[in-house]
Amino acid sequence: MQEKRITIFSGHYGSGKTNIAVNYALRLREKHEKVAIADIDIVNPYFRTKDSEELLRLHGVRLICSSYANSNVDIPALPAEMYAITDDKSLYGVLDVGGDERGALALGRLAPAIREENNYEMVFVLNKFRPLTRDLDSALTVMKEIEWASGLSFTALINNSNLGAETTEHDVRGSVAFAKEVADAAEIPFWYTTVHESLSSCFAGEEACYRPILLQKRM
Amino acid sequence: MSEKVLMKGNEAIAEAAILAGYRHYFGYPITPQTEIAAYMAKRMPKIGGTFLQAESEVAAINMVYGVSATGKRVMTSSSSPGISLKGEGLSYLAGADLPALVVNVQRGGPGLGGIQPSQSDYFQATKGGAHGDFHMLVLAPASVQEMAELTVKGFALADKYRMTSMILADGTMGQMMEPVSLDFETEQAPEKPWAVTGTKLQRKHNIVNSLFLKPEELERTNFERYERYKYIEENEVMYEEYMMEDAEICIAAFGIAARVSKNAINEARAKGIKVGMIRPITLWPFPTKQFAKAAETVKQFISVELSMGQMIEDVRLAVNGKAPVTLCNRAGGMIPSPEQVLAAIEDAAKKGGN
């Protein structure tokens, strides 16, 4: 797969966007020299890309995030440096967007430049076990609300359905049909299903469809 | 709804409240509980309910007072500084014997403090919460599942005793995500013959009020209320015992501190130390009898808290000098680590707790 220059991860609050974005940035870095990930979450003061600061630094991925992330300063701040993602055409950029349409508002600021360059993917991260994206209608509603708020349209879907530490192989396999149904209804390609590292042995040989991901540390 | 869902503690409270028949949300945003308001804002319009972001915490608690007077199930949620603002309203609810559910997802203090988890509103919650002689029922969840279940329980208790039930959670409990089953029994609200619903000229009008012109009458309401509190202390205590059968060291901890302590206890048990835990689920009424009974055999108590030591006073009162009670704590938004708790257990064991 030829990666687009900018890849945006958005979705329902708590769907696992940040985790997927960090994993995606690390994979990008295996192929490309200049990779940057920007955290433009203006909703949630916790569980930020900054949690993976050390991991990203070790792998040479540039982290762009508000200096207030993970601090007691609870204000919706954006880093000025985020414009590097759209301005510096020599890098591969990953955008980690805040949850729901409220979080996607911040993306609207970058949307004109992203549309103009037209070299991007916007990925909807879906977890069917989250309470407000459990059926087709509500998942599509969340997608539409994000598209309206951001001024960008989704181009792909990743299935990150999980129940945290209690996730079983059955849960993961059972979620694929729903994810495909959502992708089909939204008329966008279904990329793959993510599998947390603890379960990856159950999916040996199926990595194209079930991609193992690292879980970032939480507080 | 038999399948589990992955929820944040705050979302679990909100969804459980809806299951308990709650249809009016009044609140004012504050981290780390804002997801409750955000969830209600999304859900209420879809189920014919009302979401209203009030202009302040003071306004929100007085809206709660008004809706409760009409007999509807009602709640509000906030975090530490916001609960202080609601204080006056909490006292008025008590004075008028109105049921309500109030959620406090605590953060570090005092003052504006910080947004990291804390348990330093224990005194405020369990010793009344504002001016005047009164108590609230205080429920302390230690998992996302309990956030949901105790919300439902809180509504039922509030209606039963015409009091405020407070969910005393903390930033970790509010923010953490765990699988939840929402497949549990919810009781419908009981008849409320005292509610202000219009007499239809068929009965004497009801009055909801906390102002008394005669001190004798005000005194009588206080004595009656404390009879009710006595009954609650006898009948509504909830707690969990963990590995207490042969314990010589007993940890007292609630909420997130109890989860950390469980890990430390498992490690200490692997080293042969006889340690267990009493986890109060109701902080008021406090499991005084359970601690007093444990004090007959336990040699040392350790109170593990995210505060400068507040619950420890209730543990000491219950233990009544029969054994030393020490504190293992962090404050200001910091959480004790399992290693810190384990060190406290090992220290107690060395001093002869084992």
C-alpha cells in the first residue's frame, strides 16, 4: 500500500484513535525517514499522544503536541507547530484528532490546506463495543458529525473493536462483519482489524487482516 | 442488553442513571467528570429527556432541588471545587428531605488544585457536606461496573430515605475504561405522596421547604432525621472483605486505593504475610462494626488513601485503640503505587503484625 502524505485518525471518543495513530506512525517510520505525529485533541486532557513520547523519540518519530497535554493545565490548546504537518511537504504526517465532532472542529483549521494538497487519508476508527457506536445508524451518525465539523470526508475504516483487557479472539473475529457493514454503508474501504499484542498469537498468519498493535501505557 | 460494552466510568454513571429512569440533567462542566454531561447531551434528546448546561454549579443544584420537589428522579455531577459550590444546595435538599443523586468525581485540592485523581473530599462527603446537621449516603465505587451499579442503587436509596446519595468517585474511576454489563435490575421510583404535583383540588397542598419559623419545630425535624440516620446505619452498610479470614494486618481502602491495595495484598500473601482488606462501599454509613470486629484479631491496620488521611479517623474510631492504625498515602493528585503499599505492609509485618 502506498501511503498518502497525511493520514488522519478520527472517530468516536474512546475508540482507540491515539493508540492506532501512534502504531501507524511507528510503521510509517520503518519506510520513511521523516515522520511526524501531531496531537490536535482539544477535548480530552488525559490519554494523549504524549503518553508515548519516549517510544516515539526512540523510533525517531517527531511528536507535535500542546505543551499543556498531560498537565494540570486543563485548556483546549493547539500547538502552533501543527502547521508543519501541512506546510512541510517533505514529511509524512499523522494527525491524532480528538473524539467526536467536538474534537474534529480543530481539524477544520487544517482542512483547507489538506484538501488543496489532496494527498491524504482520513481513517474512521471504530470500536463496536463502545456504547454510542454499537449499531450501523449510530456509527454512521458519528461519522457524518465528524465530517461536518472537520470539513473533510473519511476515506477508510479501521476496526479497533475491543473490550480492553477482557477482549477475546471471539470478540475480535465477531466484530469484523459489523465493521465491514459500516464501511460498505459509508462507501469507503475497510483497511483491517487491529489486534492487541496479547492476542496476536491467535491470529498468526492472518496479519494482513488482523494487524497486531502495541498498547500505549495509561496512567 | 446482555453483551458487554467498553465504557468510561463517567459514561457508565450516565447510562446507568438513564436506566434508572432519570430524564433531566443539570450540570456545569468540570474535569474529570465532563463526560457525564457530554454523554447526557448526546443521549437525552434521543429519549425525550432534558439536557441543560446550567450557568453555574449553584444554579444546577437548585434545579435539582426543584425537579426533586416534583417527585422526579434527579441528579447532578461535578468534581471537587464544583461540589463545594453546590454545598448550600446540598444542605437545602437535606433540610427539605428531598431525594437526589450527586456525583463527585474527585480531583486534587484544596482550591482549584489539579485535574488528577484524589480522595480528599472524604470529610466533606461523609461528615455532612455543608452547614447544618445532616448526612448524605456516600457510595464509593471501585470499578466501572460499580460506577453503574451504585448509581442505580444510589437512586433507590435516595428515594427510600428522602436523602441525597453521593457517588464519591475519583478522576481515575471516572476516566478508566472497562467492560460493563448493563444487564441489571433497576427499581422504578416509588410513589412520592409528598411531591409537589398539583392538588387537583383533591388533597391538601404539599409544601417543600427548609425554613422553620419555630425553633421547636426545627429541632423536631432534626431529631426525626437522625432517627432515620440511625436506621440507615443499622441497615444499609455495604463493604467488601478481601482475604480477611486469617488476616493479622488489615488494609482499609476504598475506590482506586482499594484496587492498588489488592495488588499489594496479593504480592504480600505470596511472601507469606497474612494481610487482608476491608473495603467500605458505603463511606456513610461507615462499616464501623466490621472494623470493630476485625480489631478483635487484627494486630495492625493500614489506611491507604489519596489524601492526607481522612478515612483513617473513622477507622481509628471503629478500632477504638485495640490496634495501631497507620497511614499509607499520596496526595494532590498522586496515587499510591502497589510497591508503596507493599512496603507499608512489610513494615507493619516487621513491627509484629504477623
